Amino acid sequence: MIMERLDKYLSSRTSYSRKDIKELAKKGKITVSGTIVKDTSVHIKDGDAVAVDGKTVEADRYIYIMLHKPKGVVSASQSPGDVTVIDLLPDSMRRDGLFPAGRLDKDTTGFVLITDDGDFAHRILSPKNHVTKTYEVTLRDDAKECYKKAFEDGIDLSDGTHCLSAKIEFGADPRKVTVYLREGRYHQVKRMFATLGNHVEELHRTAIGGLTLDPDLKESEARFLTKPEIQSIESLSE
Ligand code: URA
């Protein structure tokens, strides 16, 4: 049976801080299965109904957020001196334990998934599970036909790392390509094109698995994912 401290339970599912929770408890505003609880260090168990001010706090364990990352923001939970993807979230979306599931470089834009579900993050990031990440890439020089085979064979980076087989698609603009990767090595897209003698000028992630960045989300905006959207992330694996 899962047991969880009451203050941790509440701070991870509401926007109340631990301090707020202590105050609310002192005032008799917190109940567990109908009984007022003033000591927030008590452990609650599965099935206990927790309420603040008479409102039930749903036991939904984890949350999943889509963020449209702008340039200049760091994909980390904390980074002194920088603005992080977590800093961009409004208070109503914050809870303890949130982190970006996979990093984009500071100058990369696009879809960042933020969650507190470590197992889910592991599943979508593990190369074994082949969850595709899609990137729109703007190159310095025109893309060459030979890139297709290089991507399919798996590119060897300058440090000797062998990348998994990947896919590249050409668009109408010869400097713009779409790349599909199923692993996420450090600076991977930039290093792949450097190996091919080209250079990435702009990089934008448009999709994770079967879920595409919501075109209604402006840069820096975020929204919760629905259950079907969460499932669709894992539905597109190659
Ligand atoms: N590859 C990169 O080089 N940078 C990113 O941000 C993501 C993938």
C-alpha cells in the first residue's frame, strides 16, 4: 500500500507551499476522510479522501504539461542565473518534482514535455522504446541528397559515437529539413550536421512521439495534456 506524507501529497497536487499547508492545517481547514488533521507530517494511505477547505484534492498522481519553449531558456528544473522551463510555468501549474523530460539546447525552440512522472519520462527518452522526436532544422548550406543514406546508416559523430539510424525529409526550401530521431544525445542534431560538413542555424522541436506541438500555444505558453494526448506520445514509435 502506498503511504505518503500529507504535506507532500498536498504540495505536489496543489499550488500551496508546505508553509501554506501548515497554516491551513493549523486553522483546521484540512481533512482526511472527513476528520480534521492538524499535523501535516502524518502519512495518508491509498483511498484516503483529502480535502482543503472542503474541496477534495484529487489523487491524480502525476501531471503532464506541453510547453512551447522560446530561445534563451534552459531545459532544467533549476539553473541559477538562468530562466528555466519551470520558471515559465504559471503558479497554477507548479508543483514539487516537475522536470523537463528531455532537454532542448538554450537556443532551440519548440515542444518541451514537463512532468513529475519519472517512469513515463524514462520510457519516452529511452532509445530502446524508439519514441520519435521530430525537429525542423534550418541549415547554413543546402541539404545534400547523400544525407538520406547517412541518416539511415546511422551517423558517426566526431567523438566516435555511433547514432542510431534516423530519418531526414527534404522540404521545398533546400536549407530546411525535418529530422526524426529516437535518441537524444547532447547537441545531437547539431553534431550530426557538423559531421556532414554543414551547420544548424535554427532548431525547433515539433513533436514527441505521436504528439505535435499545439499550434495555438505561443512561445512561453504551456498547457496540461489530456489523457489521450499523453497516450499518443507513446503511440508513435518506429
Ligand atoms: N539536438 C540538438 O543539437 N539540440 C537540441 O536542442 C535538440 C536536439
